[in-house]
Amino acid sequence: MDKKITTTTPPTEYNKEQGWNCNTEVCIDLKTLLCNDRRLKAGKCYQGVLRRDEVIEEFRCEERFVFTETATTAGEKRNPRVFDGQFVTVTRSEDGCLRLNFKRLATGDGFKIERYALGVYNEICIALGGLIEE
């Protein structure tokens, strides 16, 4: 572990290193193109592509995003990984629930319980901080 994080909120620069960039878009129109459902269902996760239409600065109107659901195949993983760290992985089930999975514990030379516990704590904060909105 190169960096030790002691706060409950992961720093922004660490999120960018892990590939997370948290943003909130306000006042937008979202057009959805879904395979199975007529409208988005609350709590259901959809896999697909989200595209932002061109921004027209001179009109200053609400922006439009288009979400196109991709067709799922039979060989697709049931619970895909949404975070893969050194100590834990996080998977998301079809109903949107997150599950923490601990990786195998290697208790070799130089293993310290306190260091392991702090590493697990830091990864959980980073993973859930990027996945759960407060």
C-alpha cells in the first residue's frame, strides 16, 4: 500500500487514479432506448451506452442525453464486478444491491493485522464512495 487514507471520504485524486470521476448533471432530458422494458424501473440496473448530444451554447437550453440499452447475452456474467481492489471486490446483483467479497488472505512474512485491517477499511471507503451517492 503506497498511500494510507485515514479519512472516511476518499480524496479526489485517489478516485481519479482508480478511474472514478463523480459528476452530477442537472437540468437534462434523458431519452431511453430499452430492449425489454417500456420505461426505466426503479432500482433496476441497466447495461448500455450513455451518450451526450451536442451542446448548443447559444440557446442555453436543457441538455439531452440518450441511453441505449445493450442486449444481454446468455453468456454474460450474472453479478459483474464494479470494483476490484487488493483486498476486496464489490459486485452488483441484478436488483442493484452491492456485495463485498474479501480476497484470499495471505499471512506470510511481514503480515500485520493492523495494516491489513486499515487496507481493507480504505478500499471499502474508496469502493463505496464511488458507488453510493450520499
